[in-house]
Amino acid sequence: MTFSVLSPKQKIIFKWCYNSDKTAIICDGAVRSGKTVCMITSFILWAMKCFNGGIFGICGKTVRSVERNIISPLMDIADINAYFKVNYLRSRNLLTVENCGVKNSFYIFGGRDESSYMLIQGITLSGVLFDEVALMPRSFVEQAITRTLSVENAKLWFNCNPDNQFHWFYNEWIKKADEKNALHLHFLMSDNPILTKKQLENAERQFTGVFHDRYIKGLWISAEGVIYKDFADNTERYILDKFPDDIIQCNIGFDFGGNGSAHAGICTGFSKRLQKVIILEEFYLKEIVSPARLESEIINFVRKCQSRFPVFDGYFDSAETTLIKGLKTAFAKERMSFNIHNARKSPITDRISFTNLIMSQGRFFIMKNCRHVIEAFRSAVWDSKSPCDKRLDDGNYNIDSLDAFEYSIEPMINDLIES
Ligand SMILES: Nc1ncnc2c1ncn2[C@@H]1O[C@H](COP(=O)(O)OP(=O)(O)OP(=O)(O)O)[C@@H](O)[C@H]1O
Ligand SMILES: [Mg+2]
């Protein structure tokens, strides 16, 4: 890609580091508004102009997400590759940039990767770019900032999409930008000069509820009210009464109950080219039962699902290690071909925003007979008193079926987004 045109805010990103005494820049706001691509380009131009032999940090949620969102696109930016020799050594998570005897090193760190946390502790950095800073643990960000304190003229670059209004980055950096000597720029999608009106409209349709307020309007706002608003208002659009005939793969997700919560299982099917996600069967048991009874109920459920659909993998609540162990033995005894995995349990907002996305794309359905999970989706609400995004779980809501559904789709999320 080339920067044939820059929006006014993007121009500011390119200029601030040379002619201002500010030590940091913060770009927050809407998705796809052109923050990352300009920040990484100007970060490298600045490093190459002001340092030789310098060591820098490029931080993202994980090392892999930096490779995907920053390093790969960077290799494609003509304005960088025309002037510099850029090389990425994956085994060392190291990007080097060279030109006429000037060479700088950029190490990649993932805020959520434990190994990155250890590595960053010993290093001195002349500048750090934090991509998606709101998704990194505060301790990691603060550690990385500390690594720059001994370098004169070191600068910090932050970008993110908004989160809850109680988020530490909003309160400590955005609200206190002046105090921190940081330049703050707030982006809307219209600040990306290459997006057409149609692309803007399409992007808008991808988000509903609080995600629309945050990712489209760029607001730092807490999550309140009904979580799956369109599902609650137009439930019939999501319900199927005949099993689809193009299911190519299924997963089962399972959340173990206890303390008043139910044992819930969901069998989710994926259609050809992963176009549709359909909840096909559900398991729901809200009683106290012995482990042996639970095992046999689960075996019956899996058997029922396998008699209709290609389902060979189950993702189970990883907190319950003894129950999982018992189940593995029970399935082996029955000689059933069914692989038991620990559920990934990724952050709740990631799971919810993904479900909202497939709902708004018209790719999500539930079989009519799965009444517990239908009711769970209709009634789920945000916990407005929580300082971070959380579903209200006061015993009156069926969170268990939702967890089980999410465990069943988590391993497929990247493939489903790309399909
Ligand atoms: N001035 C520009 N010229 C050409 N392409 C651009 C320009 N600005 C942005 N883009 C392109 O627009 C897309 C979105 O930009 P970018 O990824 O930087 O947005 P972002 O604000 O970081 O989004 P998100 O918040 O979703 O991470 C990218 O494909 C990028 O290459
Ligand atoms: Mg970005």
C-alpha cells in the first residue's frame, strides 16, 4: 500500500514527534480509522531519523497479533520499503530496519504473553509503540514504559479502541493526557481517507449495542442493559425448525454446574465454508447429581448428537479437572470417538463481541427445541455495577448455556472471522 492521501489527524501523527516537546501520543477511537498503519509507519521513520543502534518495542495483545496486524502489513507499505531494508526474524521476534549505515532493532512483545513480560524486564528501550493498549495488562504497559525512562528523547505511542469508562488506560492516560505530556487524538472512521461511504455503512452494521457505541462512535462507555438486543427484539429471525442439511463440522461446549448453577452443554454446527453457526442440540440439568450420573448423562447427550451430526470434539470447563479426567475414562470405556479438550475461556467481551458480530451478519441460528439457550440469549444483561464488562450473574440468569455455547465456538473464531 501507499499513502497517496492522509487525513488531517493522520498528518498530525506523522509530524508530532519531530516538532513537539510531547513525550507521548495517544490515538483512540473507532475501528478501521487508520490509527495503526500511520503510527507504525511514523514510529519507524522517527526511529530511523533520530537513532542508530537503538532498541525499540512494538507491543500488541500477543506476539502473534502484532505479527498479523503490524508486521505483515508493514512489509507491504511502499513508503517504508522504498527507503529501508526491513527484515523480520520470527525466531527472535525481532524486526530490523536499515538504511545507509543506520540500523535499528524493534522487538515484538505481547502484553498477554507471559514470556514477553519476562523479556521486557531487562531491556532498555528508546521508544515503544503499544497497539491496542486497552487490551494489555496495566502491569505490562507500566513495565514497558519504565524501560524507556533512562533514554533521552524516548517517546511512547499508544493506540486503542474504547472500552469501559472505568478502564485504567482511559482514566490514567486519556483523561490525564496533559499531565502526562501526551498528545491525544480521537479518531472516527471518517478519519480514514480511503473508506468509501458504502464501506463505512457496512462497517457500521457489523456492531450493535455497546460495541457500536465503542467501535463506531468511539465512546468510552460502560456496558448496560440487554446484551443481545437484536436477538431479544427479533428472536424469530434466529430460530430454525428444520435441521440444516449442510453441516460439515460440530463442536460441543460444556459448562459444569454447582452452587445453584446448571450443567449446560451445547452442540454447535458449522455449515459449508463456515458461513453459518447453528446451535443444534442442548443439554441442561439443574440438579445436584453424582459424578457417575453426570458422566452417563453427558455420554447420552454426545451419543444423541453423534447419531445426527459429525461431532468429535468437546470443550469442557477447564476449572473442573477431576470431572474432566473421569469423563475421559468414561468415554474411553464406551469406545466412543470423542476428544475432550479444556475450554479456552477467552475474555468474556471477546466472546460476546464475536457472537454479536455473527448475529449482525445473519450467520447465527438456533434450533427451535433448544429452549434454555434461546431464553438465555433473550434475557442476558450486562452487570452495570461491574468495573469491567461482565454478564449479570446473580442466579436469575442462565449464564451456563451461554458459556457452553462460547466454549463450543472459541476454537473456530479466527476461521469464522476470515470466512
Ligand atoms: N492514508 C491511508 N492511505 C491508504 N490506506 C490507509 C490509510 N489510512 C488507513 N488505511 C488503510 O485502512 C485500513 C484500516 O487502517 P488501520 O488498521 O490503521 O486502522 P485502525 O484505526 O488501527 O483500526 P482498528 O482500530 O480496527 O485496529 C488499513 O487497511 C489501512 O492500510
Ligand atoms: Mg489498529
